[in-house]
Amino acid sequence: MFKRQASPSHPVLSRLIPSCLIPSRPIPLTLTPIRPKLGHLTLTTLAGISMLVGGFALPAAPAQAGTCASNCGEPPIKFEPGEYIAVQVVNLTEGLIEVQESQGSDPFPLAPGRVMQLERLGTTTVNSSVIFWDTLGLALKVKLVKEDDNTLRVELHPNYQPPSDRSIYLRDDGQIDIF
């Protein structure tokens, strides 16, 4: 398949490769396998240890079907499009939180443990959002609770690992996104 030496009589090779670089006899190629050094452990010893450990393992749990019901968690919260929605914001942190509706209102403070009913956000006919932040810049975590068919409770919890949730987006199709 491959030649081990270039022939000086070959017209192209004799012009490209100087004659001093062409070997006079074939170069032997030897391939030596690379063996990792494991000290006193050999492959059979490692296999024996793995069989020994595997022999004392507890029996496996019965397999479950890979359905969404067993793997996906809770379904997302959704409201009927066009219905009136009461939105409550609850501060469950230790600090002061500023809350602002997206329709141009000024931010208002929400003290720890307080609940605020948002009046402007009342329908799913238009897209709307609520923006919130901790006054000290601490991260927040949102938990959405659908208390009944027409009430959305937005619970603001401390989040000890950034990134922070900063807003919710109530879409006109009745779904809610957290950003």
C-alpha cells in the first residue's frame, strides 16, 4: 500500500526530495502497544474487585415506564385565555422588595411578609409582566401558585445561588413565564 522508500528514478520524487534524504534501504516499522502502569493491580484483579462489589449490591428497583408523568414534574400553570386573573405578590424574604408592573407604573415597596394585590394585571387578553428586585441586590426565587381558577399567587423567596428570577410574564394564551 505505501512504499517504504522513494525511488530516485521516479521523475517527480527525484526533483522534490533531495537524494541525501532518500534512504538506501527500507526503514523497519515496529509498533509497541502502550500499556498503562497499574502497579500491582492487573486487569484481572480489577475485574475481580468489581465482581465482588457487584455481588453484594442491592437488587435494582423495578423499572418504570419513561413517561412524562414519571419524569417531568408538575405541569406548568395555565389560565383560560380572556379570563380575569387576580395576581397577588407575596414577599417571603427578610428584605424589602420593589415591585413594578410593566404598564408604566412606578415601583412600589413590598415589606417582608406582606401581600400585594395587583390591580392592573387583571386579564389574559393582553401580554403583561411584573418586574421585581431586592433593594439590597440579593437573588430571588419565584414560586407560582394557582390558588383557584382565577388567582395567581407569586411568592418571592430568597435564592442563595444566583442567577435571580427578576420578572414574570403573563401571556395572552394563559401561560406564565419566569425570567
